[in-house]
Amino acid sequence: VVVDPGMFADNFLRVIDYATLLGFYPVLTGESRSAPVATEDIAAVVAAVLRAPERYVGQRLRPTGPALLTGRQMATEIARAIGRPVRAVDLPFPLFLKAARQAGAPIHEILNYRDYLADHRLGAFADGGGVTDVVERLAGRPAEPFATTAARYAALPFAQPTLRNRLAALARFAILPFLPGHPIERYASALHLPRPPLTRLAHN
């Protein structure tokens, strides 16, 4: 049994504090779309498989969220969740590398994002319709909407619009352009990762 989720909603909501504290939402995926799935829904699917694995032998299960969304549409959903305007802002990948390093994200994880984002922009996560009924079939309830997931993340302490959080976010944002980013190409070269001559979308 293979459980092969689409894009995790968690990946898009790690920067929700920019939305709640500064009023903008960084977009790395352009106008390409995916159906972000809540980690709780992925866990529910895995739990259902573990309860009765014989039902799913030989299957490839792809839990997704209920709707395809662009980054700008995600910003709209976040605004709905927090009850305040949020502006979508395209974030250049080099600046993302700086922000990721500033936040302490491991370089190996960010190296993977390089390829996920490239696939995303090529439409891999909208391929074949992009939305499945796996969560509803296995968990017995509809997949959680992105706005609901966003509201839960917005309630976390780091995203609360306190004066301390706002000042800290402004300070991090102000110094971001002057910080070094993760040197992912040098890191990939040191790992001697192969680059296949023929590639295809990750979803296929």
C-alpha cells in the first residue's frame, strides 16, 4: 500500500505569521495550482489503512484537499480565516532560501523544495484533476478546507498579532535581504546527486 499525498497544507502555512502580523502572504508557485491537504487528514487515511490493510493491498492512495488553489487564492482563504485583508506577494526563490535559513529550516529539506516547486509550476499537482476522494472514502468525512486549516495555524502562539510578535516579524523581514541563503546547489553537488537526462512530472 502506497500513501502518496499531494502538497501538504503545512508547507503553505509555515509563513502564516507574515499574513497575520504583516498583512502579506509569500507565494512561490506562481499561478500553478494544488489541493493542499491537512496533515490530520493524511494521518486519518494512514490510520484507516492500518486498521484494515488487506482492503488496500496494491493500491496507491493520494489524499488531497477538497479544492485546487493558486497561491493567490490561498491568500484569499487565509484572509477569510483570520478576518483581515491579506495581500499575495510573489517571493523570488533566492529570497526564500534566505528566509528558510533564517528560520532554521534544514538545507536538505529546502533542497527538496527546489524540485517540488519546479514540479508545482509545471502543473504536476493539478495533473489529472488534482483532487481525489481518498480522505472522504477512508476517513469517512470530507477533506478539510484550506481556510479551516489556516485558521488553526493562525491560532498558534507565533502567529498571534501581539506587539511583540509584530516587532519581531518586522525585524526579521527588515534584515532578510542582507542574510545569506542556503547554498543548495553547492550542497547538491557535494552529495553527487544524479540528474536524469529525461524527466517527467512527479505526479505521473
